Amino acid sequence: MSTIPVQIRIDKETKEEASRLFKELGTDLPGVINVFLRQCVLTKSIPLQISLPERYEGETEVDEVPKEVETPEDDGWGVERYFA
């Protein structure tokens, strides 16, 4: 089977950390990428669980919403004071 070069961009620290890990595991970055791509082809999927952490940056707790937004004013919206 012939091979072709593939070029990817990744931050330096991540590459270095991953390379150290793979060396400890007895492999290298190209080997892990080959295994990953073969699993994608075999399973016809991305063989990773991709999810958001329980609370991610930018998420707002309900308790953090200002009371004037939670409680409607006389008109039912409570936003007039912000546009006066």
C-alpha cells in the first residue's frame, strides 16, 4: 500500500504533549493518526465521544440573570428602561 504525506496545523504545546504520550505508549503521532483514520473508515464514524463539559465558558447560570429580565414589567417585557 502506498502512502502520501498529510499536513495538519496544531499548536506546538499540544503536539509536544501528544508526542511524549505516544512515545510512552510505544508509538508516534503518524501511527496514531493512521489508526484513527482507519477506525473512521471501518466504523464509518468519528470514533470519539465529543461533548460539552457540564458547564462551559460563556454559559450563564439562571441565578445570574438580573431580576428585571426575569420579571416582566407592566407591558409584559420589562425592557423599556434600557431603551429610554
